[in-house]
Amino acid sequence: MNSSEKISILVVGGAGYIGSHTVNMLLRNGYQVHVADNFRESRKNIISHENVTYHEVDIRNKEG
């Protein structure tokens, strides 16, 4: 892998308390982070960073 390529990591529940701390640690270490969360107990874009992408999903939803 080229040193300029970023590794992408998916953090399920990344907008919550523990998940947001995990996301911050991954960002400090140079990862591209995708956050999957239903945002029921948190808010979208809690971390504003160019290497974070938010996906509003509920993993309990079998249809989608």
C-alpha cells in the first residue's frame, strides 16, 4: 500500500460517548473513519473532520 493511502475504518455507534473517543483516536493515527449510527442518543457531525463520513443507519433495521 502506498504511504499516502488512508486505511478506512467503520465505527458502529461512533457518535456515542465511547465511539466518539474511538473515532478521535483513529483520526489522530491517520485513518479515514466512517461512522454508522442511528443518532438516537447522539447528534450527527459531533466530530467535524475532513476524514470522517457519517452514515445514518440503524443496524437493527433488516430492510436497510
